Amino acid sequence: MEIKIVLMNKGQVVYSIVGKGKPVLFLHGGHSSCKESLFHKGFDPTKFQLITLYDPDMEILLLA
């Protein structure tokens, strides 16, 4: 799993990339982050590249 951080004008965007196939933007809710791999189950990493966004500010709220 590769995790990247991109700095933007209004903050940072954190995302993970798994796989080498067709890119799929994976949006999820709940108490997980781009570091989780449970939602990868069922995806073939040779056919799909999962790009999962993550809001680091949410982790700060959850840990408070």
C-alpha cells in the first residue's frame, strides 16, 4: 500500500493507492482511514487500482 500526501491551498489531501489496474476512487464512511485494507477484499489488484481518500482531521477528532 502506498500512502501519499498532497498539499493544497486549503489543506492537505491524504490518500492510499493499492493495485495496478483501472483506477477506482473508493469513498467510504465510518471510522476508518486510507490505511485500512478490509475494504480491499473482493477487488482484484491486477484489474483495479483503488484510490482511497482520507481526512487526517477526522482521526484527530476520533482520538480526542
